[in-house]
Amino acid sequence: MNAKPTGHYVTKGDELRLQFDRLFHAPIEDVWYSLTNPTATAGWIGTWTGSPSTGGILFKMTAEDPDADWMSVSVLECEPPHKFRLHIGSGDATRRLHCHVREAAGGLTTLVFQERIVDPSVVGEIGPGWDYYLDRLQAARAGQSTPDWGDYYPVFRDHYRDMPVPRTATR
């Protein structure tokens, strides 16, 4: 796989987000399954347990470490098969994720994935990770080999650190 950084800043209201876009040649329900089914997510990022309908689940990022700790996840919004919004972690380590899935004519489905950025100085650490995981998602869906983390980090770190922060989001 020829990895390249794909994230870019967007603003929504006064919120700064790092956004990643991916295109899939598949129906929306199939892509949604890959994003939300614990068996499918295990193939590219990790697994989860709990009941999303109650708003609370536990998530374990096993892609890097099979013995990783479980993290608390609050499901803030979920509209299958189109979008979900999550808080992962707790305290200062909380991350807010947004995921929008749209289907176009011809069986093309677009995934727009965003993470809220509170401190732009950490984007050099966040951006390479999401490129890596979203490329793992694409590889898992295509039955391809898993990308190598070394192709993403620290290779992409400076690209993300050097991205200009939109003026409207500067704090």
C-alpha cells in the first residue's frame, strides 16, 4: 500500500475537527456493518461490548495490542446507517468522534470521519493514527494485507504538525 496523509482541518461552528474521507465501492449497509459490528471492527481497529442503544459501550483497540485496556465509550448520537457521534475515554483523554456515511448512485459509499481537535499541537500524533486505521479498514474490507504502522508514524507527523489551523478555529 502506498500510504499518504489524507486528513485536513474543517470547522463546524466554533469547533475545530480533523477530517478524513474514504470512498467504498459497496452499499451503505455494508460499510456501516464494517464500522459498527464488533466482529467486523476487530479486523481493523478493535472490538467492543455493551449496548449502543443505552449509550454506553466498552471499546478495546486490539489492532496494536491484544492486551490493550478497555475504554469507556458514550454513544451520543446514532442514526443507522448514516451517522454516529462518540466520546471515547474519560477526563483529559476524552476524544469526540463523528462519523457520517452517505451512499451515492452506482453503489459508492462515502465515509466522512472526524475527530474534534481541542489542541492543534497534538495533530501530529492523531493524524497518522487515523490514516493508519482507516487504511486498515479499507484493507480489511478488500481482503488485503494490513498496512505497516511504520509507513505512517513518524512519517506523517510533520505533515500534520505543519498544517495551517483555520483562523476561525484559532484559540
